Amino acid sequence: MKKIFLLLIPAAVLFSCGQKKAADTSVSGDAAFQKLADDYLTGYLDARPANGVALGYHQYDGKVTDMSKEALGKELGRLKDFDQKLSATDTASLTPKMFYDFRILQSAIKNEIFTFEDMGTFNKNPMTYAGAVDVSIYIKRDFAPLEDRVKSIIAIEKKAPDVFIAAKANLKDTLAKPHVETAIQIAQGTTEFLNGDLKVALKDVKNDSLMKAFNAANKIAVDALNDYVAWLTKEKLPKANNNYAIGEASYKKMLLYNEDITLSPEKILEIGLKTLKEEQDAFNAAAKTINPNKKPVDVYHDLQKDHPKAENLIPDVKKNVEAIRKFLTEKNIVTMPATVNLKVQETPQYARATSTASNDDPGPFETKATEAFYYVTPVDAKWTPKQKEDWLRQFDYYTTDNVTIHEAYPGHYTQFLHLNASSATRIEKIFGSYAYVEGWAHYCEKMMADAGYGHNGDTVLAAKYRLAQSGDALLRLCRLCVSIKTHCQGMKLDDATKFFMDNWYQGEKPSHQEALRGTFDPGYLFYTIGKLEILKLRADYQKQEGANFSLKKFHDEVLDHGMPQIRLLREVMLKDKSTWGEVL
């Protein structure tokens, strides 16, 4: 999520490939830029200690972001100061590698300003505060002795009342209803976690005085969260509105500062609708191969009946994770580092309300708790038989393999492995492009289906994998269309829900959840944008390399330069400068 108050500057000026010397140059040369970048990162993490912990910098353990008006104003001023310093940098004096980092940092800073001023993270979005007392990382990752982690939890929980005092002072009088309702759900979920799973995770701590302090701090946090929920329910929900669209001007900034994309939202929507139709044709063709006598959507729903039993869900996922990794190696699709540390586990109880499957990698600077988790949410024994069956239908064998490809191999976990094994700088490891990160994982789904994973030439089996892959692609294409229609064209939640139902072929509940996410995450169009950008880059790179092209060579290049805007990758990988701006 990103924000900014600057006038919309053409990308050719903002991210000029020709390194022009600024009239007022205060930073010149690699050493001066590196010092400026290091100073920025120090302040960035000081103001966002939870980010530091997630990255693996444990000097930030137990600290909480100061969200008071004064602190936020100071941070916004700091961001604008660094933005000005970067604008005055003599980019012609930088080596190509440093100029690459310069542009990543410049984009990151502009995104932060955009987050403050356009997205209104601190004055429009009550979810910002509802999730600010998240201490799950302290029980999820064993990066310090348990008693030390308990001390960090205590320190954070004691600060919880300050977070919600700031929320009440900062948030506007009238807020968007979907955001208020979601904030209430997040806060209630956090309360359940603090009262339940957190206590269970700490049950073996034998230090009575420490646990007494924890219980007191935990009560402070729970009471503060409950008070916040009551305040939102009583004071904000009754006068909430449906004005959640960020508007076309801000949307264009999001495209520019996130991904250096200057195409208009209208043009991107045109591309999205065209691609949606093409994907629906592919969906129908795959369904016809499986059963020509049924409607495609009925074939799709029949496919979902082919799922493991509840007790076999996690074991089957583990088995197929290894099968996918073996396929990658045998087919020379991407370099796989020799050392992997991926654990397939049940989703922790506190995260099950919002996740079916997910990837959780350690921070790039983590030195102790270096395992990665591929979480899969199991059936709840308390559910009715119908609820259990409905849940397992999401895990048909073909869709589950597609999800594993996205989350683990060669998707997010492989992405992480390459990032850590590469020569990426701190800037490249800290700041990532939404389209690059999610676009890569989404691209991998189609790429693996194209490469023939899972069927050994069996036409019907191949069609089943293609149908599952296509169904997931339809979801991401609907996100693209709904994002633009919602934030630039005034589409409301009910109409967005219907769009998902009509074009993704799923029921009202999951369609509503997707439409709801679009009200506060307009950037979820970047799953498809990133995938399309990578496919375009691959076509251009293959044309350039000719007989020297291979998927492995292409994929390794894509993965070994940090997490940049794909526009930047084009400059690294393509020799023809005239094609650098052709991202889609």
C-alpha cells in the first residue's frame, strides 16, 4: 500500500534512463548515495520496528511504531526530506548498480509518501491500528530464547493503549464502512489470539514472575482491543459511508510509484477484459476436453470433488511439494539452491480465519530462525459434514498443486531462496515490487502447466491441471478489472461481488470476500499485471537470445536481481533500449 502528494510526473522524467545531472546537486558518487541510503534505512526501520523484526533485525524486538500525530508528522517530513535529497542527486555520477538501487529507493520513498497522503493509511484506515498489536512472530519463530521473546511480547502489549489512543485522535470522523467492519474483525481476531493460542504457546514457560507480568500485559492489550472494537462499533459504524474509492488521479500515482507504469487505468482495464475473455475461452476448452457433454462450470465443480480425505490433506501436500521440486530439477526450469528448509505444516490456529494456504519465509537478514513454512489450513473437527466437504473442495488435487507451485516451488519460496543466494543489496532485499513478487508466483502457475507438470502426456489429466490453473487465473483477472472499476469508475461492493460470481464462477461468499479486499487493496491488480509483464519480458528475451534461450537461464536472471519493478528488469535483461518501456 502506497501514497503521495506530489503532482503526477511522467515516468520518463521521474525514472529517466538517461542519468541527468540535477541543477542543485547535494549527493554525488556511490559513497555519498550509499550513506544517504543507509541514513534513510536507519530512520525507516526505527519508525517501523515490526518491519525490522520481520526482516530479521532483532534489535527492534519488543518495539512498537509510534502512531501519535506528532510522530507521524515527523516521519512524513523525513520522507519528504529524503525525497528532495534523492531528487537533487547527481545520478550521472553513480555506477549502474548504484543507479539501479537509487531508483528502487526513490520509488519506495514516493510510495511511502503516497501511503500517507493518498491512501490515508493513518487517518482513513482503521485496519492500520487493528493489526498493530500483532505479536505472532514471537511464538512462530524461534529466533531467541522463549523467555526473551515473552519479554518482547510484554513490552509490545503494554503499548497497546497508546496505539488506540492514537487511532481515536487520527482517524477521520467518517470512515468507509467496509474498512470499519474489517477492522472490527481483525481486532476481534487478535483478541481471540491473545486469549487463546498465545497463552497455549507459552504454557511451558516456568518463570512464574515473568508469566505474571505477561498475564497483566496481555490483559492490558485485550482490554485495549475490546475498547477499540466498542468504539468503532458505537462511534464509527453508524456514520460510516461507502466512499472507499481512491479516485483515478491517485490510482495513476499508484501505478507509477509502484511499478513505473504510465498506461492509463482505462487502457489496463481494456487489456484485462480482453485477457479475461481469452482465459475464459481456455477454461472452456479445457473443460470440453474433460467432458464435452457438460457445461464448463459444472466440469470445474466436478473437478473439485477429487480431493484428499481430511486426514490425508497435509501428507498429500508434503508428497506433492517434493514431486514439484523434482520436476523443476529434471526439466531444468530453474536453479534450485542445494540447501532448502521448507516445512509443510497446518496453518496456526490464529491465522485460520483468513487463510487456506500461505507461504511464510524468514526475513532476508534472519540468522537463527531460518526455516520457511508452507501453511495449509486443515478441516476443523467441529465442522458439520457439509462444511468439511466444502472446505476440502478447495483442495482438489489439481488446484492444490497449483497453489503449491505459487507458494513454494517455483513460486514464493524459490523466489526467497534466490534472493538470499544472490548478491542483492540491502535496498534490494528490503523493498519489493508488488507486481514482481506476486506476478512471479502467478506466472509460475501458467508456466508449469505449459511445461507439462503432473500428467505425463495424458490429455484428460493435462486438461484437469489446465482447468485448475485457469480457474485461479480468472480470479486474478477479476481482481484487475474490479480494482479499476471500483477505484476509477465507481463500482460498488454488490456489483463487484456479482462481477466475481459471473466471471470467476464461484459462489457469493468467496466472491464477496474478494470484492471486499478490493476496497482497501487496489493494488491486487498487480498479480495479473506482474504475470503479463513477465510473459512479455520472456518473449522479448527469447527473441533476443535466440538459440541461447532456455527457461532456466531466463528464470535465474529474473530471480537474481532483487525484487524490482519489472520495468527495471527489462533494462537489466534486454539490450534493445527502445523496448525498455514496453512493459505490457
